[in-house]
Amino acid sequence: SQQGEEDPQALSIQEGENATMNCSYKTSINNLQWYRQNSGRGLVHLILIRSNEREKHSGRLRVTLDTSKKSSSLLITASRAADTASYFCATDPGGSEKLVFGKGMKLTVNP
Amino acid sequence: EPEVTQTPSHQVTQMGQEVILRCVPISNHLYFYWYRQILGQKVEFLVSFYNNEISEKSEIFDDQFSVERPDGSNFTLKIRSTKLEDSAMYFCASSRGLGRPDTQYFGPGTRLTVL
């Protein structure tokens, strides 16, 4: 089964606009995390939301989690050109130490 | 802010050769991980390591792969006889291991190219 599928696969917006990325997963989880990857670089941890939380904020980031629908969304408000990157959701399935990543979503913020 | 480091940033090798990828996890972290990302594909879990032994591994992590913590700071991934399909970005990560949730912090990666 595919765990952590992001939707859409690519998004292009203008600076100042909001960007919303969605992630769906199939198995039960302990928590869900979002990571950013600049082209050819490492993964930077953005935010973690626990399975018993519904919404979390960090600066311009807002994450929601709906465990009944097995889905999460990442909202980036007032986007900047520097937000241009690939964004991945990663789930922490119960009983495992590994993270299961989605394919990622490429966000392009045009100045 | 402490971070995970990896060396080299890019490794080119011939098929059949052995490679060792090196990582220095964050100093007070107890769990260490290797992931890989084939170009254009998902980041895939390879192995986790705790208390000087493998705690979990994926199907990808076969007998060609091994991990080691040779001293108090380094964590290595060895590929014994590289194949073309081993070409990928390899990421090391570490976490505190003090209970869930346990955020994993990733290094910048080593790009391995097998010719």
C-alpha cells in the first residue's frame, strides 16, 4: 500500500499567495511529520503533529490532521520565493521506528 | 544548532566496488538511521540502529549492506559490492530516542553514483 501520498504533485504560485498541500496515508500512525527538501539537498524537519492532535501552527505553517480520513494538510501562508522546494509528509506507523515518506510535492513560488 | 553531517557529499564508484558512507549524528542522540532516495522517487527507509545493534531493517537492506558505529561519533553504511541500482542519495538521520514522538533529523545526504 502507498503510505503518505501528497497531493498535488506540483504547485506553482505567486509570492504572497498561500500554498496548500495534502497528504493521505493508509495505516494507523503515531504521528505525521512534514519535511522540506531544497533541490539536491537534505531533508529539513518542519513540523510534527501527533495522532491525537487536529491542528498545529508554527510560524507561517499550519498543519491539520484528520485521522478518520487518514489525511493531513500543510498550509504555507504568505509564501516567499525561498519556500520553493519539495515537501514531503512522513508517517510514523505504530510499532515501527521508521518514517514512511510520500513521493513529495514540488512547490514553486514565483517572485 | 547541532546538525547531522555526512561525508562525502558525492561518491562515484565502479560497479562491484565497496563503498563506505559516513555520518556524524547529533551528539546526544541515541537512534541512528539510513534512508535512500533514488532520483525522482520516494525516500525509503533502510535501517535503524540503537545501542550498537540494528533495531529494524527494510527488505532493501540485504546482505550487501552493513552498518557500524566504529567510535563514539561516526555511523557508517557499507555497501559491499555496489550495483547500478544502488545509485541514489543516501541520507543519515538521528533522533533522541527518549520516547515518542521522536523527531528524526537528517543530514545533507551523500549522492552515490555507480558506473
